Amino acid sequence: MTEDRKNICILGIETSCDDTCAAIVCNGTKVLSSVVASQHEIHAKYGGVVPELASRRHIEIIDLIINEALKRSEISIDSINAVTVTNRPGLIGSLLVGVGAAKAISYAKKIPIIAVNHLEAHLYSNMLDNPGMGGGFIGLIVSGGHSSLYLVDKSWNIVGLGQTVDDAAGEAFDKIARFLNLGYPGGPIIDKLSMEGDPTKMELPKPMLESGDLNFSFSGLKTALIYRVKRQPSIISKENIKNLVAAFQESIVKVLVEKTIAAAKKFNCKKILVSGGVAANSRLREYFQQRTGEEEIELFIPPIPLCMDNAAMVACLGYHKYLGGHFS
């Protein structure tokens, strides 16, 4: 008997880092609910995510978050066709909490479980904003843990093209924010402060911009800023620090955008898709709009909530795996 695709509802669970997320998505695009519980307050005093604390918090609230997602969706768990969960990459302890919850639901309700790749789910987040979106694009996933480029063909087969060889872009933002005592998470803080600064007032390197490959490196940029501050302490005065972080942000943004444009040209792609937490950065979105417009490339960046870690993207990817019978 062929199942009616009009009524396929997927429960998504995402716990790869420090956000506890659950969502109900029907037919791959209709988000009935999406619940995200952040742990920023827990980790702020450490200037970054503490894995042990993250996994403990997931254990404490995972059931509450799943139940809240079901409540907001206004459907019962008996109407769920499958449960999809992130099982890689991420913090092992955090991942185990989500996988354990998904296994329990799968066993209790006798429904399939589908394990998905967190980065692949970020690519699929664009489908929630652009239903029916086809493949044939360059994908950039940029976050606290990853800065990766992918070639996605028309059948959504995914091939890695390049990645960071050291720090991810979001990691660099967090480390510099911590060094400058700006707070956590660093990305949004630097983004906001940079709006008042002038990036042309300070010169910082744009690492690997001319390397000839599609990899990234942000550790050297971070080190260059730290040495600059140690040599010239006055550049972190109230007025100068705005220009400093604006220059730091501009270096990261230009490397990310120009390398992605280079990949699109190399593989003759006329579409670029961007996601991940750093895709919420206002300057990154602005410069991508500018450069893709100049190069006549179509740009897809989902709304900010879909750029961040969420379970709706996990459920979206799970729906497509469900249709293909790819169960775990």
C-alpha cells in the first residue's frame, strides 16, 4: 500500500551542540512547530561551549522540548510517521542525548528512525524557505564549528569542495570576542559593534584568499589581531575597537564570499546557497547580495532562525530520506 504523501509528518530532533531543538514538519516544507532552547547563559561565563555542561542540560530538558513541539503542532505523537535525529558531526555527549530520545520514541511508537548529517541538514534548511528548490548549486555552511563548501548536483548529491584547515569562522568570532572581553556568543556582538566601525581604518590579512584552492583558514587572522593589540594597546580604546572588529569581520566576510564565488565560477553554477549560524551575520548577507548581483548568480540564504541550529531542517531532510526508504 502506498502511503499518502500529503500526510507525512516528521519529528525532528537536534542536539549536536548546545541548543536543544525539536520540530514537527509535514510534507517536507510545512513547519507545524519548531522549538529551540538555547544554553547561551550557561556557557557565557566560560566564553564558549563546555561539552559536559551542554550534554547535562540536554538530558534535563529534551523531553520537555519534544513535548512542547508536539503541543504547538497540535497533532499527537501517534500522527508522526518517523523520527529524524542528528547523529553527526557534533559533541558526542550532546549527540547521544538526541539519539537516545529518538530511539526511545521509535521503539515505543514503532515508527522508523532516520539519522542525518547536521551539515547536510543545514543545506536542506533552504527548502523550508523555498519549497521545491532544485539542486545544482554551491553550498556554503559557515558556523561555530564548520566552514565548508559543497557542490550539490541536480539530484542533491553532495560533494565536499573545501573546508577550514583550522578555526571555523564562528569559532574565530567567539575567540576574538573572548580576547577583547566583549562577551559570548561573539558573532552577534561583533556584528553589532562593527556597524559603528569603519573596516578601512585598520588593515588585517585576508587568509588564503589567493591560495588557489577552496579551503579556509582563520587562525592566522585571529593571531594577527591579537599581536596587533599587544603591540598597540590603544587600538582597543572605546572608539578604536569598533574599527578593529569591523576590520576583523570584513576579512572573514570577504574570504568566505570570494571563495564561494570562485567555486561557483569553477563549476559553472549559477546558484549559491548559504546557511549555518554565521549566515545570520548582517555584513555577510549584504556582501553576498552585492557580489552575487555583480556576477549574476542567484543567492539563497534562509531567514535567520533557519540559519541557526534547529530541528525543522533535520525533519526536512528526514522527510526526503523517508520518501527514499533510507531508514537507520
